[in-house]
Amino acid sequence: MARCDRCGNDYDKSFTLTLAGETHVFDSFECAIATLAPECGHCGCRIIGHGVEAAGRYFCCAHCAKEFGVKGLRDRVDTVPAG
């Protein structure tokens, strides 16, 4: 068994996750997300999807980036190219 880096639970179904060359042990995705997922630069929520990046910061969506002062990001495009 392996002990979770976040909560300390010694669990027989723990898993390892390597990020930027550093390996971590977790007992759940919840602990992995709470430990490793970046926080939105505006609202502080954990970004577990793609998110957006601007000015060296991560944001959960274009709205939060805009509220922070980033211009030009959008969550959707108005048209889809033909083809």
C-alpha cells in the first residue's frame, strides 16, 4: 500500500502521478486535483479542464481572464469555417 501525499491515507489502490519530473502518490483524483491543479488567477477555482493562459497566469475561462484585464480571449467563436 502507499500513503497519499495529500491526506495521508494508506490505500491499496493508490496511484502515482508525475508532473514536471516530480512524482506524487494519491488515493483519489480529488486529492490529486487539490494538490496539483492550477488555480484560476481571478476566481481561485481549480482548473481541471484546459482553461486559458495569458500574461503568465492561468484562468478557468475567458470571462475570468477578462475580469483580470486580459483582452482578446473568448470562450466561443461566432462561426465555424466551412470544410
